[in-house]
Amino acid sequence: MRQKRAKAYRRLLHHYVLHYQFREPYQVLIDPTFAEALVRFQVHEPLKQLGSVLHGKVKPMITQCCIAALYDAENHARNELQNSDEQQTYKQAIALAKTWERRKCNHKETQTAGACLASVIGEKNQHRYMLAADDVQVRRSLRRSVPGLPIVHYSQSVLVLEPMSDVTERHIMHMEQSKSALSIEEQRILQTPAFSPASTNANAPSQPAAPKRKRAKGPNPLSVKKSKSAGKSAGKAGGLPEGSAPSKSHAIPAGRSDTPSQSYVSSISHPTSQRRRNKKRGRGSHSTVQ
Ligand SMILES: [Zn+2]
């Protein structure tokens, strides 16, 4: 086998091993036409040849229906064709097939080789079979329907491994995509609030920051209390801006505080206006304490 072809086969086999977990010894299902070809091409060591193409140890297998097909062909050659050469070929093929492991297919009525192999391999080739077939129809139908099925056949006495089928390539691509995608469980975990990156960023800074600032305004009422005593001078001046602005620092926050809350304004205006009334009546500021 040429170096280039051997390298291509090794790479191809690597894909089957990687994506479909093929393991040595590779189970190779052999159809009647391939058994016949082994005799016709006088292959002395079929296992060695299969092993060199598939780059590993092989375990040849033949189904009950496939070996029955060889017996039928031998009978046909003897009785109807009366061709002794043909008969000898099938006899040798049967003798060879007997050395291989018999795969029980449990078909009560003997199926054609193609139908039997299709049912044994199944839709997904879950038992990791390889197929050695020379029948064009059998190869074509299984190549198109089963992903992950390596197929070997003879091409003018040269044993070749078929390139990867379209079905297999698409299947591998699909498996790769589903591997990289998140599983349902992973998606569910990510959707919970604790793991959501958006919610952690939004909740963490806003909740502690907003109340702290509100509480920071809390001490302001203390300055309002002091302004009660300072209110006398403001009252004397008769107006807030002239008397209070330069000397009393307490009056400035009180003046500012009319925007944030109404309570500040009322607490300031109440005592001052009362004091004015009290002074007019001649009473002291003591009464405001009560
Ligand atoms: Zn069968």
C-alpha cells in the first residue's frame, strides 16, 4: 500500500475511533460477494490485508443469511449453470467463511444479504461494525442510510477503504455542535438569579448605595434642632436672607433643606413664626419649648 493512501486511511480510521469509539479488534461483517472476491483474487491472507487497510486487528464475521447465500450460489452453479469453476469458487468461499465468526441474525426466513446486513448493522451501527462488501447495491444503500459505518471493497484487486460518507460527515458535525452547546441543566443553572451576571451587577451596587445616601441625610435634622435656638436672631432681622446668611451656618442647611423634605421647612417655620407672635404679645421664647 502506498504511503499516501496509508496515511489517508489512518486519518480516516482515527475519525471513526474518535467520534464513534471503534475499538480493536474491529468487527468486520463480510458479505458473500466479498468472500467470493477473496477467492477470485487469490488473497492468501485476507485478515492481514484487511488489517493493513484498517490499521488494526480485525475480527471477520459473517451472518447466517450471508453464508446461506454462498450455499445457494454454490447449488446454483452446480445444478443450473453446471459450471464447475464457479462451483469451486463458491466452495472455497464457504470454506473460508466457516473460519469466521458466525453472527446470529435470527432471521427465520433467509433474507437477502443486503437486507440481513442492514438489520444486523441497524440504523446507528451501535455495535460498531465495519462492512466488507463488493455488492454495489449493498454498499450504496448502507452508505446512504447508516452514519459511522466504515466500508471496504475491492477495486480491481486492490482493497480500498471508502471515503467518509456525507451522512457520516453531517452526523459528526451535528455531534460536535451539540457537544459545544449548553445542556438543558446548564442553561437552567445559568438562568437562576444567583448565577445571572446581569442581575449580580444590577443588584449588588444599587441596593446598598441608595439607602446609605438617604441615611446620610439623617443627621440634617440635628442641625435643624440647633437652628431652633438660632432662630431668635433670624426672627429679629425680620427676614431670612439678611440676618442669617453670614453668621449662622445652621441656617444655610435649613434653607437648602426645603427641597428634599417638607418636614424640615415646617419644623423651621413653625417655631420662628410662633416666636414672632410671642414677641408681639410680649412673652419670652420659653413658651415655644412646651
Ligand atoms: Zn439474516
